[in-house]
Amino acid sequence: MAIDRSNPIFLAPTHGGHNPELMLSAVLHLMSHYMAGNDDASGCVKLASVIERHLKALASLPDLAPVLSATCQQLSEQWAGVVERNMHEQEKTNFLSRIMARARTAPATA
């Protein structure tokens, strides 16, 4: 499934917005895309980061029901963990790729 990243729904909220229903709809949509496009083990760090920011913005809305605010805060923290883990995995993979590339291009000495 191709994801149109220019779609405004993928843009992170800057101030929390004034429409929690729209934000909640957006974050649910993003979560669905994340799961649908998660063919590899690491997922999409950028998309997970946008999900985390949406949840954090929702949690900070003053008019949101306390139970929904607490849920969004908890999920935001969990998604932050997903982002952190995926970034570490990408760093390891990139480091290993660089080492392997150097080994392949180094002249053989015997």
C-alpha cells in the first residue's frame, strides 16, 4: 500500500489544534498505516514519530476527558519507545552496512 506523505493528515500538529475528534481520527488513521505498512521488523520511524507527537498533543488538550487524556499520554510514551528502538536498530544496521561495505572495497592483502 503506497502512503501519500504529502497528505495533511501526516503533518504533526504544532499547537494541539482545536478539534480533538479530528486529531484522534488522524492518529488512528496513522496507526493503521503504520501497521499495514510494517512489512519489515523496524517499521517506519518517521510515521511512528508523527503518531507519538499527535498523541502527545491530544494528551495536552485542556478540554479532553481525563481518561482519554491519560490514555493518549500513556500511548504517546509507548510510541516514543517504538521510535527510540527503531532508531537504534537503524543505527546498528547502518553501522554494520558501512563496515561490510568497507570490507568489500578494501584491497585484499595476502
